[in-house]
Amino acid sequence: MAFATVSRRSSVQVFAKKSKAAPAKVKKAALQTSKGTEWYGPNRAKWLGPFSTNTPAYLTGEFAGDYGWDTAGLSADPETFRRYRELELIHARWAMLGALGCVTPELLAKNGVKFGEAVWFKAGAQIFQEGGLNYLGNSSLIHAQSILATLACQVILMGLVEGYRVNGGPAGEGLDPLYPGEAFDPLGL
């Protein structure tokens, strides 16, 4: 069994354990490190490395993920790029909530809460069974029997939430729509 640790002095210490009786040997090896890759600015890493010479002028390396490649010109207009960036962040937040929604029923089911089907990719099929779908295994909460009614409710609720957000919503006046802070950042991050 062997493992390595990296110290701040750019060296690797390799520890090898040969047997229970033999003491561990320590070897030092030079760690090959780069001088540090720049992620932002004109000297950042580019999509073809040293062969990326003709990057568009509007790709300055100001934002994360800018590797100097935009063949479709999606970020040529600053206003369009701002909008795409906002939409991407919102979609990422919804995806994180979706991932939490996939994991939570399985965790609850493992800890004693009764579900019809806790596995996320099987749960939706319950609506087509006799008696429909009972959320959290309780017919008093939400008892869904029609996929069309469920779809209509989701479209209406999501439309209301997104309309509220687009029209100022909970962020109020003068707050950044991407990082509103205040009540949306209870941990002060």
C-alpha cells in the first residue's frame, strides 16, 4: 500500500508500507508543476492551446469558461451574452433543486418514510396505475390521477414563479438578478 502527500514546497512524499514489521520508507520526488494556469485574462488557457491564435476580440477571458472559442458568435453582443449568462445560472439552480428532488425521496424511504416508489425515474409511472399517485404516500396531500392535469399545474406554477422573478419579484429594486443576496443568502456566502 502506498500513498503520497504534497507539501507547499512542490515536493511529493511517497510513503510505502511493506509489512507490519518494517518501518515506512519515505522517498522524496520532484513534483512536476506548471507555473500555474491562468483561467482569466488574455494569457488564459485556450481551446486549442498554443494553436489558438485568432480568438474573437470580444472573448477577453473576463468570464469563467471563456477559452477563446465561439464559432456561432453567441457572445458577440454583450446584451445577449448577459441574458444567456443569466439564463444559464437560473437553469443551473433549477437543476440543483431537481437533483435534490431526486435524492430526497430515496433518503426518506431509507429512513422509514413509506412511499409508493421512491426511485426518481420510476416514481412518475405511478400516475398511470390504478388509483393514481399519492405524494408522500398520503392521499390527503396531493392525489394525482391525470397526467394532463399534473402537467397543466406544473406549467401554470412555473409560469407564475418565472413571471414573478422576471418582473422584479422577491429581489426587489436595485438588487443583482444573478446574486440577489439578502434573504436569498441566509449563510452570508
